[in-house]
Amino acid sequence: MSNNPPPRPQGHQLPPMELPSDLQVEYVNLVRIAHSPSELVFDFAQMLPGVPVAKVQSRIVMSPLGAKLLYMALGENLTKFETAFGEIHIPGGLSLADYLFRPPEKPPEKSPEA
């Protein structure tokens, strides 16, 4: 049995989408994910330097099927992005918050050679 998704019917297209003129666009850099047997809850938040609490900007609730399809679409699009623009490097050692909001440590200065 294959783990490949079933092929999409020929000519299958997503419906057109309309963006409302009053749409509020939010920058987020943190997501908390919770789940129950019937849904996944994504709390998208904004974490700012010096602010101890991240502010949730949006909550999205999805079915497990919808979340799985989002996961697959996100993977496909990240692959396309990295093909076009290069690999996205995930910082190691520090938390993502440390990487985003603290300046990098300066390398030790070399002593003058005699």
C-alpha cells in the first residue's frame, strides 16, 4: 500500500478567493498548536523584544484533514521557495526567539601577532 496521496482529478482548480478591502494583515513569528480528536487549533502570535508576553494575533481552527492538507501544501511551497532562493537555515543551539531578537555575539578579537 502506497503513502502517496491520490491523484487530483484533471482540471481540478481551487475556487477564486476575494480579499476584503478591510483585511487586517498581521506579522506573526510564533505559533502555538493544540489539538483534540476533532480539530487542531493554531494560535498565531507576535513576540516582541522586551515584551514578556506574546500577543496572539489570530486563532485558526481546522479539521485534522484540513490541517494535513495545509501541512502538505506548506511542504510543497517551502520546497519551491528553497529551490528558487536557497535553503532556509534553522538556527541551532539558541531558541528561535534568541536568534530573532538578540544580537549575535561578537567573535573574540584576535590578539596582534608578534
